[in-house]
Amino acid sequence: MTTQDRCVRPTLYRRPLGLRVEPAANAPTRRPGGLRYTGLVHARGFTLVEITVVIIIIALLAAIVLPSVNSMWRQRNVSTAENMVKGALESARAAALRRGDRGLFFYLDDGVQKMAPIQADPIDLSFIDNPPTIPAVDLDGNGMPDDQDNMVTRPVASLRFRISDGPILTVPAPLRVCPRVVVDTDDDNNPMTNPPAQTLLWSDLELSNDDYQAAALTDAQKQRNFFTLVFDRDGRLSIDRDIVIHDLDRDNNGFGDRTKLRVDKATDYYPLTGSAAGAATPFESLPGAASGVVMDDLVVDSAGVALNFPGADGLLVYDDDAFRQFPPPPSIERRKFVQERSQPYYVGRLGEIIPGPVGE
């Protein structure tokens, strides 16, 4: 064997202790396992398929979650409206027990439903019974002494409620409150039909009416957004009671200072019952009323007749935006919606609001 055929054993090199070997500046580094890298990082993006999958997952989650969120939000608004009305009614009843008739006036202000506190405003009954003897002065030139402009007898005074000084509350949109009577029928059935036919107390046209000045309707006081709910001095709910609303117009612009509704002097009103129901009737026609009764700053229609907002016996809370999506009369879809989808609330003897089943 020659020297070239022998395996030459390499000589091991041992680094002296404390000696550190620095790699060259441009020398490639080495990963564990022997892989080399040069310091350049190549970022990998998302493919179209991956982006599409993520979008589909987000859409599916939104489809599952959003209805629940919307339902929770609507229920929150319903609870807010219920608590608001309940608190206002309890306050009105407590005030009625202390000071006489009190209640709430529901109305629209620029498309938003509001609740204003009201109280019996029979002017000053002691003044009515014992008018002062002072010289007649007619500063406003209406042909009547100023001290008698608002002098009415007790029968007429009992109709008039004025807007109180308390806060005016706003019903959270798109919810609104209407009297339960809007979907009621009379008690006289026609047994010859199956099922027995009943007469609607409100027509479909009256149910859809938004204009509180709509004198063209048969009964001008039938507006689902304009009504009252009143307690008497014994704390009992006053139902179907004729009520005209008095809102001062201090700046004489023809609109009430608090409700912004049209107000004016009035000699006539629309009674709810009696031989003249629904027709303009003079205040002086009331039993025991004096002749020539004129009352200032009453909410009136375009004909100058005081509108009557009779006391309701229960409430319905409904979604007005959904209500308006259905076609107006002669379609009956709006009435069906209110009947089937509204939340009824009954007012107990103590002023508590008692919820009933939806669609009852």
C-alpha cells in the first residue's frame, strides 16, 4: 500500500480558550439544521379563495347575529316606551289624587310622538261662581269685557284641560302609542253571518289618519296619534270623556307655546256622544252652560272648531315605520298589522300598566 492510498487522518484544530471567531461581514448565516438564509424575507399574501371564504364566514355570522341584535334593540325601545308611559301615568294619577283631574296628552310634533302632562283647567271655579264686580274693560277689542273672556260655567269648564308645567316626554322612534280602541268593534253582533259581523269603531281611513286637523273625517277627534289618558280626583281612569286642550299662545303666533299645535278662540267643539256626535257643536249647548261661551287658546282644526281628544281605556305600542310600509286604505293591511303585531297595555285601577299578549 502506497502513501497515497493511506487515509490521512485530519488534524483536529482546537480554538484557544477565550478566542472568539467573528464571521465575515458578507458571510451567509446558518439556521439550526444547516439551512442557510441570506436575511431576505419573502412575505406570502392571501389567495382569492381564502379572501372569499373569510367574506362568506363574516356574512353568515352577520346573518345569524343581526336579527338577534335588531330584536334586542326593538325590545329595548319597547321597554323604554313602556317604562316612560308607566312612570308618567303613575305621576299623573298621584297628582290627580292630590289636586284633581290629571293625565297625559299624546300628540305629534314634527313627526315625533310626545306625551305632555295635562290637568283640569276649569279656570277658577270660585271666579265662575262669584265673578268680581269691576269696570268692564275690552282691551283686545273682541266685544267682550276682558274679565269675562274665559268666564265659563262648570259644565263647560270640566271639558278643558291645559298643558301642565311638567316635562314633555318623547316616545322613542319608530315606536308609537295609540289608544286600544282603534281596533275595537262594537258589542252588537250580526248573528246571521259566520263569524258574526261586528262594526268597527274606527274606519280604516280614521286609523291611517295622521292629520289632527282633518275636518273632512266623520269624527274629527279620531287620530291614532292624538288622544288623552286621564285620571279623575279619585284616581280612576276617565274613559270616553270629552276633553279639549288648552295651550297658551303668549306670542300670538297662532300656535301653542308648548305643543306647537294650532290654537285659537273657539265657541264650538266636536262631542264624542249625543245627538250631535262628530258635528261641530257650540259649548253653550251643554246643559247648564251660559250663552255665547268663548274659550281662548284651544287646539282647533282648520275650521276653528276645538278638537276633542277623548280619554282612552288602554294603549297599543306599535312600530310606525312598519305600519307605513303597508298600503293605505282601502287596503286593510294596516289594520291587520296593528291587530296582529302591536303590544297591548291595559291601565289598571291604580294606574299600573298591565301588558297583554301581542296580537290580543
